[in-house]
Amino acid sequence: MTSTKKKVVLAYSGGLDTTYCALYLSKELNMDVYTVLGNTGGFSDAELADIENRTKQLGVVQHASLDITTEYYDKCIKYMIMGNVLKNNTYPLSVSSERAFQAMAIAQFAHSIDADYIAHGSTGAGNDQIRFDLIFKIMAPNAEIITPTRDMELSRETEINYLKENGISANFEKMKYSINAGIWGTSIGGKETLTSDQPLPEEAYPKQVVKTESEKLIIGFEKGELVSVNGEKVKHPLEAIKKIEAIGSQFGIGRDMHIGDTIIGTKGRVAFEAAAPLMIIKAHQTLEKHTLTKWQMHWKEQIANFYGMLLHEAQYLEPVMRNMETFLVDSQKKVTGTVILNLNPKHFFVEGITSPNDLMTDLFGQYGESSKGWTADDAKGFTNILANSLKIYYTVNKQ
């Protein structure tokens, strides 16, 4: 028998906000709730099974887990690596970059079942509300958007109490922190991140430090893409990211606190752990310094900063993003080689690189030591010409 209830597709992660929304939409609004999890590589099979089982307590009609990790890499992560994208020189856009892909997958699912509504659990104070709303309005224009957490201005305590009152069992102590995990890092939000001075406690980080002795890590790139880890070839760059994350996270590498401007104009603070992204970006950037020209590096930085800003601010579908991706790919033709990293508890550094395209060649001389491509008189003449414009300026202006 066909249900007469309205159909709503809920962007679901299994966290506190979306758990509350699922129950609220089912119980209070009497809707047929379809929960959809856009998996960007942050869940194990056991976690996915547990999340699906939990939806059965919430009156959900159907739950779908969509693995979009490969698409996320192919259409986004690879360009963030090529662009060395770090928001405010700190944050690798772990969550902000994946939201567009989750939203697009959820919107497509809503279209496939002809949903009347599409919902998410974002609050009214952050970036995610804009990211989900924007994609939904573009890709699912006929589905009205519902946002219980935002519209009722719910606190985490209110949501926890509602779930308890309705007999929903969960690890509510763990739910005090908002944790968003993906292949490109994990963000952690909690009471400390609402302050300007308090650090996140050690136990709030999902991964703990277990390694105390330094280790070498060798990352291989071919035309800007990951091809090997410690000399072992990988079939797909995602495999390399997973291996690097598994190694680096044991040292507690990649932890930091990001403070930045939200899309709605306020300052926001969030903790994160992203061992693989930070090591990969630093390694890739170092390799580029050896293989790209000065002006390639300059314009890449301008374009990549703009790309990262638009990505952070929910503009993935803006056509100019495709134009910038074309530039980034073209810039990587000579970015091939290996990078040697030294890993230590909670920090790492780059030791060096090897590349057939290394522009730090001794064919024309060695920096600070010898010159083979020019003479002393050449250098003097070059300096004379270089000084001309400023000599004219200061002479004319009598300075």
C-alpha cells in the first residue's frame, strides 16, 4: 500500500543533530523519512552498519549509504593537492570541501524518489547551512528545505534530552563533540572551540599518539598525483592517502586549530586532525618549488587561493572552478618525483626531494658557490640595467 505521508530526504551522518532531525521529522511532523549518508571515506564498514541500525529506532523508512569517496577525490581532492590548498595557510578544507559532494549526492537521491522535502541538521550559526542550502536549491529546486535544528535554534542539550525522553540509546557523552570524518581529515567541534583561548583536550581527538621514535616517509608523485608510498606503487591515489594517514596519525601529526571567516561573516574556530592532507600538501609544494618556474609558482598560488576560497564558500558549481582546475592540471606536467619526510610525535619536516625535472641543477652553477652560465662582468651589467628604472625615479624626484 502506498504511503500518503510526505517524503523527506534527510542528510544523515549519525551525529546528534541528524539523529534528532530523523526522529523529529518522523514523530512530530509525521513524514516518511529517508536518511542518506554521503560517505567521503570517514566511516568503516562496522560504523556504517551501526549507523544504519540506529536509524531503525528513529522511524526511518529507508536508509542509504552512498560511497562518494572516489568521486570526491577525482573532482576535488586532486585539485586541492595540485593547488596546495590550505585555508588561511592552516586548514586543508577537510569538511568544507566534502559538503558539496555530499549535498549533490543527497539531492540526486531526493530527485530519484521524487521527495517532497529535503532536510539537513545544520545550525543557523555556521557554514554548512549555506553549503547544503545552496546545492539543494540548485540541484533539487522542487523539494522544500527543512532545517529543524536551525529553525528552532536547538542546543545540543535540548536535542540530547529529546532523544532520551523518546527512549533513544546512544553514546551521548561522545555526542558532546561534533566530529566530522572524511578521507581528507576530521574536524572536531565542542565547547573549547567556542572560546578563543582553550585548546581541545587530548581525549577529544579520535586518533591518539602511539609512535615516539622518528621515521622516514617517502611520497611519490607523477604529474602532481600520488603514485607511491615508501617505494610501493598504489593503484589509485586514495590508497596512498589512506596509507599516509595511517602512518602519520600514529604520531599525532596534522592536529591544529583553524580560525577563519565564515560565509555569513563571523569568525569561527574548529579543531581538526589531518595527517595525510598536511604531509601530502607540504611534500607536493616542496616538489613544485624544485620543478616549476617562479611565475608558475606565483600564478598557481593566486589561482589556488581563489579556488580554495570558493570551495570553502559553497561555490563548487560555479563554472570558473572548472577553468581553474584546467590550469592546475596543466601546471603539473613536470611535477614528478619523490619527497622524503621525517616524522616525529606531533610534527614532521621535509628532508629533500629527487626528481628528473629538478631545476636546482648544477649545469649553470651552484647557488652561493659557483656560476657556469654567466661571468662576473655579466652580473655587473645585469645589475646596472636592473637598477635603471629606480635610478631614474630617485633622480627625477631628487631623493
